[in-house]
Amino acid sequence: MKAARQLGGRLALALLALAGAAALLLVAPPGLGGWHLEVEQRLPREGHGRGVRAVAISADGRRVASADDGGTVHLWDATAERLAWRSTTGGGAVRALAFVPHDGGLVAGGDGGELFRWRLDDPVPANGARARGPIRALAARADGRALAVAVAGGGVELRALPSLALLDRTIADCGPCRPLAFLPDRFHLLASDAGGRPVIAGLRDKIVEPLEPAVPASAAAISPDGRRLALAGGASASVWDLAGRRRLAALASGEAVRGLRFAGGDGRLILVHGDGERWAWDWRGGGPPRRLSSGGRPVSAFAAGAGGEVRGGDDGVLRVLVGGERHLLGAPALTLAVSDDGRRVAVSRGSGLVGPGLVEIRHRPSGHRTHRLLQASPPTCLAWIDGGRRLAIRRLDGTTATWRP
């Protein structure tokens, strides 16, 4: 019996080795009839199906929000890799998202100037407002009581939370309107001027102070202790002392930097390039950055916080890193395999021909997920072997593996 199981396992792996990219289609194994339709109903595509234009991540990293050109906003449970709800704004593209601290909800801003606020447990917007132009960036203050809204051609508006009532306007023209962030003292705002150069605007004294030497910036990060500011623009990055308003280090990365965040205190900076590569830069040591991961899908939207980071792509898939754990949100199902007893189904997910993939085990008929395994390459074929004790996996890069869930 043991020899027969081993022979069956080798045969399954051999069959997997013969499978090609055609297995990317979601097809039920022979004899299972309409089971693939049942899986499609239980595991529908939860992603956007189009390019992601804005993302946000909560302070604890447990929730992720994403939005697309069609005005659809998704709220995700990142650690469970589950869609919590989907909401449609009914307007144009949503270009900005922000979580409000202390469970104050989620805010989105669109091309038509629409502002929407949701409670985290309800897909119906709780309230809304309208800015005086297309919204390009949002930032919520740490106390959850104020929201900065960067408006293309209209400067920065300061609004009350949760009402979204207009309180004040500052900075006559914010140019590209990124970066946008409240500084730790709550009374100064990091923004940009008409030329895209970063400035610090006082919300009380109305003084706008440029950072010199002035370099256009499109992304920013503040260190956990509030002492350091990191800026990225084009293929360059820099670190600043916030109190002294002086530059401490600068880097020419050679590739466009899409986003950045501090990691391990304020001595190391994570740089995310537009092609999806991640690099670590020890800016205190002055050495060259070290590559952490190779490129995958191009990054169309990026957000980071104390809880982790999220990258959105034109494929509609979100790649999340929280507490050292990687998660894939919104990836479509590629192929499946059902155990002999019909009680378990293995489903592979991926976003195309490049980037990571995911294999998950779900129970039938509930659809409850019990196990997950992240793969470096999208899994294209799955087969249960050894009487359902192990799962054989063939990946798009031609490699095979076995897994005992």
C-alpha cells in the first residue's frame, strides 16, 4: 500500500511537470462536473479587476483600503486576506484614501472633488462633502479630529472630522499635491508648493517654510519618534531633521522611487521602486542601498504606516507586508484541486505571469480557509497525492513542490 501511494505521488508530480501555462485557466479536474462553478461562486474575484489608484493601511496593519478609476472602494481584512466590504462612490476615479485614527472610519477623495467617509463596519457612506477641485491627497491628524485635503489647483483645505466641515484653507497652490502629512506637533503640515517642492505650512501662523535645498518630492515618511522626515522624488531620496529643517543624507537611486518608509527605528529606510523592487538604505552608515526583493508588478499606488505597507498594481491586486508576513489581496483564482473525499479544495491564486502566488486550502461546503502558502511564482497546477495527505504544486517557473497542509 505504501509503495502504491509513493508511485501515485510520483505519477502526480510527473503529470504536473507536463502541464503548461494553459493550466492558468480555472478548469475543474475530470469527473468533478460543475465543482469549478461552485468554487467560483464561493470564491469570486474580490479584487478591482482594473488598476488600483489609491491605497491606505491602518495604524495596526489589520485593515487595508483600495480604490480604482471607476470610483469603487474596497475595505480589506489584511491578515485574514478577506474583503470586508465594497462600496461605489458613483463618481469618477478615487485618487486618495485615509484611515482616521481611533477607529474614526475611512475617507476617500475623488476626481470630481467628492469626499466620502465610511464607518469601518458599514459599506454605506456615513457622510460626505465636496472640495473645490479634484482631490489628490488626504491626511488625517493623529487625534482623529482634523483632515487635510490637497486639491489640484486649489491648495490645501483643512476639514473637521467626522463632519468634514470646512475649517480653513492653507497654501494657495499645492502643485502635484503630494506629499501631504501632519507633523507630530499637529500644528504644521507637510505639503508642496506650485513647483512640487516640499514645504512646511503652519496652521496657526500661516507661515509656509520651504525645505532647502528644494527638490521636488512625491512621497514622504516620518520616523516613529517624529524626529526624521524622509522624502522621495523621481530617482532620489533624502532624510531630514524635522526640528532643524536640515537635510542629513541624500541618495540617487537610479530608479523612480514610488514610496518609502522607516523600518527598525529611524536608521533604515525602505525604498519601493516603481517596478516593484524593494531596497533597504542605511542612511546613517552612508553605504549603498541593499536590494530586498526583485521586481514583480509595477506599483501604481503605495501607502505605509507603523503597521506595514501596501502596494497596489494595474492588475488590481494588492501586495501587503504586515509584521514580516506577506499577504496577497484580490488575486483571481487560477486553478484548483479537490480531495478524494470531496471535503477539501486547494485553490491557487495569482496575478498573471510574474510576481508571487498563493495556495489556500478551504473546506467544502463552508468555504472556510484553513491553510495558506505563499509561492514565489504563480501555481499553475495542483494535485492531491498520498491519499489526500499532501498537495503537489507546479509553478509557472517550471518548479514543483509538495506540501502537507
